[in-house]
Amino acid sequence: MRISQDKLHPSLKNQIIKTLAQTIVDLKDVDEAHTFLQDFFNESELETFAKRLSIAYWLKKGRSYSNIKQNLKVSSATIASVQSQMHKTGIGLALKKLEAEEWASVWAEKIKKFVKK
């Protein structure tokens, strides 16, 4: 699929991006979101976005460039690009959601082990 490189009017661009965001928010669960993402993006686009989020998460966790490069098969330039965006509000919000989910999962496992005793 080829998309025109012509610039959209800023208000239309804002409107269609908000529509995409609202569509994602309205999906009822992870399975619906996963299905949408797999159908909407091609494999390469989806992997690129997923890797960018993973890079941000691992940078926040203190992983080294070499560890991220080796595991995610990305370049130092890609890691540096993501690192330069880490101060942005949206990335911070996403990372907080990931950390909250991680925290909830850890505590759910601890509670399961406690209840089994």
C-alpha cells in the first residue's frame, strides 16, 4: 500500500489521529486490540511500533544499548532515537501503564502463591 506524501491540513490530521486513538480505546480487550493491530498494520509496521515501545520500556528499566540491540535486533541509532523521545508525555503515560500492569501481575502471582498455602 502506498500512501501519499502530501501533507494533510493540520485540523484534518488531528481529527483522523483522534479517531484512530478513539477506535483503539473502544476495543474491549487485549484480544480485540491484537486482532485490530494485526489486521490494520502490516507485519513490519506492527513490529516496528512494538519494538519502539519495548526499547523505551527497557531503557527505563536500565538495560544497556548492547542488550537491547542483541535482543530486539535494532541499531544503536534506533535506540538513541527512542531515548531522545523518552521525555515526551505520551511515552511516559504508556510506560506508566506498562509498569502498572507489571506490578499487578507480580502481585497477582504472589497472592496466588499465598492463597495456595
